[in-house]
Amino acid sequence: MRDTLTISLPAKLRRTIARSAKKKHMTASEFIRDSVQRRLWEDAFDETARAVAPRAREMGIYSDEDVFKNIS
């Protein structure tokens, strides 16, 4: 089931969305849904990273390279 959410956008942003969606062969609605899903995923990832950072530092993990060294 889908619900409708109405938002207002500046005309320039609306045109930019329409052009970008067209390039990706998407409707504006699909483009916005995809964008929102990506943003929510990024926010969840950032929240998880902040939550595990103290434990990682305790283990001597400070960078991506440290992670790769530990799993290789």
C-alpha cells in the first residue's frame, strides 16, 4: 500500500530533479523515493558507525586500512 506525501520544492530544484530522473529513465517519484531511501540508509550507517566507533578504537581500529588488516 502506498501513501501520498505532498511537498513543495523550488522551481529550479524541481527542474533539476526532472532532468536527473529522465537521464536515469525514472519518473520524478521514483527518483525521489530512491533518493530518500539512500539518505535513510546513509543516516542509519552513520548512526551505526558512531555507535561502534568507541569499541573499534579500543581494538586499535582507526581507519579502513585497519579493518582490512584485521580481516585479511
